[in-house]
Amino acid sequence: MSINRLSTAQSTAFHTQGPLAPDAAHLYVLRPADALLEKLIDRRETIALIGPRLSGKSSMLLRQWARLRASPRVVPAYIALGTLQHLIEPEWYAQLHARLAQQAGITPPLVDPRAPHALAFQDAIVDALEGPLRGKALVIMLDQVEAVPPAFGAAFFATLREMVVNRWMEPALQNVTFVLAGRFMPDDLIQNPTISPFRVAETVYVSDADLEALTYLVAQLATETRQIASDVPERIFEWTEGDVYLTHRLCAALAQDVPEGAVLLSDVDRAVRRHLFEDELFRRMWRQIQADPDISALVATLLNHRETVRFTLLQRHIMQAWLEGAVRPDPLGNCVLRSLVHESVFFVLQKSGSRAEHPRRPALHGRPGDEGVLHGRYRIDHVIHPGMTSYVYRGTDLGTGEMVAIKQLMVSREMNEMAWHRFRREAEALKQLDHPNIVRLRDAFRDDDFEYIVMEYIYGGSLFDRLNREGRLPLHQVLLIAEQLASALDHAHARGIIHRDVKPSNIMLTADYVPLLADFGIARLIGTSNVTQPRTLIGTTPYLSPEACLGDQVDARGDLWSLGIILYEMLAGSVPFTGRTDEQIARAILDSPLPDLRAIRPDVPDAVVALLSDILAKHPADRIASARVVHDRLRALRVALNGDGRGR
């Protein structure tokens, strides 16, 4: 298969079963574990490569096999031990010897197959390195080591350890490297530490991919007849959180669902629900989780957000849940469910027992041509945004003829209580707010077993859309937008409502650029019970305050920090604290100084730079505490700028 140019025929070549062949390098996702594995192999270390189910371990080994095969001084061998697990001891060793001999280019096999055993395996390797492989390094990659039959597994692993610890006594063994890969807990394979090769091996743990790596993979969807919208990779990453299997599976589904034309966000969300939610992997995983009380309790804690659990592979039940592919560490080192897909499916399975049920998607009332309307008044015209737990539609208020935005909760309280609480909380927050720069609530009701919120419809798109189109904005517009947003926050804060997710995509713009703050779904109403548990990261990383990055409770000063980031972004064209991962961004927010805005935008007045410094103070106690103060300073700056043309 050529990898220089993608064709329509290659568009469905994403691998959802089995390892990725070396000749499909364009579909390979590089991760930090790749670099570490390569480094240790080149140093001739003994390596234990451990990763969760379907995390791409076999693909990693085959990639190294292809790399080493190109070297004239290295002889690589890859053996999947899972294909031998049905054999008894003599036949098992005979097949192991034969496959090693075949890949090493040695004929006949390394040992006499009539009397194979562990020591014969060691002797055969020594003979080969002293004979036909003299002067070369032998790299033996044993995949699926958990499949070694227990009847003779201890003797086999003990022999491997002997070859490792005796390599400096036996010169030939200095040229052999073992990579022991699989989904296993070392002590389960061989409990005696004195004969365990894993106690003398360098351990490489396989992690999931980052957004940059997945963006490269998703780009392979593009063909001569199919285009990829620029925001599709990020949406895929939001769903899969870097899970390589799910990403390949989702890309294969998109290639099937969208054979030509543009792949859009709605296509991604539709493919997730149609294909990933139905993947039998999750039912098998759920059965394994429920079979172990400790793992079941851990997953239930994470699903219900009862408390923060630190991620550590030193605790058996956490490592087992990680190996099963159910959990992972987050950027702060806490244990979380592996992806949003895992969380969505597990919620359903938790509420329905072990049955493979899914949230039903309701029929859309009031489509053009339909007779029914919502609540006897609102007709749905089309989908604006198909979200993960809710849909947003553009509709028509048949009583007034005005356009409205209709938000529909797609899951029941029994299915996803957190989403239900947040939906209801958004409605409660909007009922208390009446401000020209906050999206107005028109109605809230229940119809046909689903919850709805009706809001005013804004025609101009979001601030996020405008920044994507234009980058930096004119100084006078920036100050006016920020001033109006500060007024909106002051209004909300005065009523005990902390937004907690102030960002450009939650700021709608009218046709004449008047901002309206929207999406109070994760707002905190002071004096009400919390939906989010303590030490939980809430919000969108680039706009998080330092205290939010630490998982602390956010007050009004957290909203003002987010406003300061937006003010900086409107002026500079980018956020001040960046990184390739959420963890790197959070670390920059906590530790890095505010970049010099004047170096990027010399026309910005000194007073604006000073205001940014006061809003973006790292410690909340040093930060401006009142949105009214921010509003008044912005207004004074804008008036001064209009007065003398320079504002200094």
C-alpha cells in the first residue's frame, strides 16, 4: 500500500482490529512511549512494555521491528505469544524456536524440536549469537506475554531473567535484547521476585495520544472527494481523549458515513452515537468491571463524581481498571474515566444493569411539514448544535413569529444525573438574570418526557467565530466588548451566580457586535448544593484561573480572570498561556508570567496593560475582586481613548 498519496480506496484503511502493519505508517499515532521504547531498545535494555486493552502495543512493536530490520547490524524478531497459548509445553517451545529461527534467517530451527524446554531456548540463542548471528544484536519482542501458559510460565520467565542478569558473564548474551509486552500486572505472571524478569526490566507504560498526534491521523480522512473541517480533529479528541482504538474506529465510521463532501462536527457526533456507543467493547469491559467489587466501586465513584481519586499504578484495583482500558490519569494526576465515550456508555450501563441500552433520541416535534409543536407554541426548524448531552435548535415562536434558540436535554435524570442537574441549573440561573448583555430566557418546560429551555436567538455568531475569522480586533471594540461583559458578570455576581466557563464560544455577538453571555450550564449558584464535587476541574483550560487549575472552588475572581484572558486574546489574537496539552497549559497558567502585550500590540495603552496585570494576578487575593471595578476602569479607558485619540 502506497503511503505517499491517499486515494478514495485507502480512506477506509483505518485499523480497528489487530496491530497496525508497518507499511501503514501514515495511520500510526506517535506517543511519548514510542520515543522511550526506541531509546531503551537501542541501549539494549530489557523492557517491559505495559498498556491497556487495545492501546496499540502490538503496533508499537511492529513499528520498532520495521525500524530495526533496516539496520544491517540488528536482527529483530516479533512473536505474538497469544497464538501459541493453546499448545502444551513441547509444541509451545518448538513453535517459539521455529518462529524465532525463521525471522532471524537461520535454517534449520535453533534447537531440536523433539526435546524443547526453557534451557534449550537459552542455549539456542547463545549458539546463534556465537555462530550465524556473530557480531549482530538480536532484539526479541515477545507480545502478549500474559498468554504464556501458567503450567510452565514460571520456568520460562525465570530463564529470561537468567539471560538478563548473566549477560555480563556470557559475552554472547550481551547482544540480545528482550521486550516483554502485553496487558498484565507483572506479579500476576510470576510472583517470586527472585526469578522475575520484570524486576530487572525497564518499564514503559503506554499512554493515550495528544491532540496534535490525533490531528495527523484524522487528516488521513481527506481524499480527492472528501474534505475535513478544521474543527473536526478537536471534536474527535473531545470524544475519545486520545484513545487510539476509538479514534481509528471513529475515523473508519466517518469514512463510511461521509464517502464524499465535507466532514463536519455534526457528522462526528452522529458517528459517535451510531458506532462507538454500540461497540461491543464496552459491554465486555463493563462485565469485567462488575466482576471485581473494587474496580466496580472505583468506576461508580468516578461516574458519580463522589470524590477525587489519585491515579497510581501501585494500587491493584486502579492498575487493573487502567489495564482494562476504563480509566486514565488526568493532567492533575487524578483518576478519571478514559474518555467521554466511556463515561457516556457507562452511565447508561450503570442505570440499566448490564443490558446494552442507550439513551433514546426523541422525535423532533415541529420539523417543517410536521403538525406538532413543542409546548403548543415552539416549532423546531433545524439543528444548530448537536451536543453530547443536549441539542440546540433554531426554532420559531408561533405566538410572536420570532426566531428562538431551543435547548433540549437528550438524557434523563436516571441516565445522567449530572447533565440533568446542570441543565436545570442553567434554567434557574437564567430566570434570575435580566441584563442586556446576557442571553434572555424565554421559557422553560417539560414536553414528551424531555426538558427544554427557550432563549432569544442571536444572529451574529459567537466571539469565538469572530476571533477565528479576524484574529486581533480593533482597540475601541475590544474595550467596549470587555466593558459590556464586565457589566454582565457584575449583574450575575450580584445575584450570587458564578458563571465558571467564561470563554469566547460562550459569548454570542449581535450583528453590531454587542456581546451576550450564554451557557450557564456549569454556573455555581451561591447558597445551593453543589453538583460538582470538590477538587474537580471545571471550565475550559486556556481560560481557567490558577485556583481552578488546582481544582479549588472558584468565586467571582475566577470569572474575572477568564474575562482578562479574553481581553488579552482580543488584543493579541491568541491566549497568553499556551501548551500542547491541557497539563502544559495549566502549568503555564500557574507558573509562567503574563507575556508582554506591548511587544505584540504596541498600540495598546499602558493603562490597559496595567488593568490586565491587575485582573490576571496569580493569587486571588491580589486580583481585582469586583466586576464593577473592572467595568468602571474599562469605561474610563474607553472614554480617555476617544478623548485624545491615544488613551495614554
